[in-house]
Amino acid sequence: MGATAPVEDRVRSLFANYSVTASQEKAAIINQASNGDPTNPAELLSLQNRVGNYSLAINMISTLTHKSTSAIDSVLKAQ
């Protein structure tokens, strides 16, 4: 998308791209948990780190979505 694309289109595109990435990461985490060696501490630490990073990313997107929705709601109520 070009620099002149409307903000709505850019946000929609970024959200769609992130949704795909998040779904792929979730599937990879589930695969690692299902097929990993539960007796290998290094692998468990890697999985824990991956789950933590995924959780933080999803929480950040959730917070940004909530704040954006609240801001739009405030603007609409002010009109």
C-alpha cells in the first residue's frame, strides 16, 4: 500500500497480516508443545519463552484495539 492509502485501509491490512502471523505462531506453539520432549529443560524453556512472547503480543493488540475503539467512541459521542 502506498503512503497515500487511507488510514482505515492501512489499519485493516496491518490487522489482517498480524492475524495471519498470530495464527501461524499459535499453530507452531501447539505443534511444539504436542511434539516436543517434555523431559528436555531447554526445550521447555524455549516453549515457555515462546508462549510468553505470544501472550504479550496478543495482549498488546487487545489493549490497542480497546483504546482505539474507546477513542472512536469518544469522538462519535462528541459530535
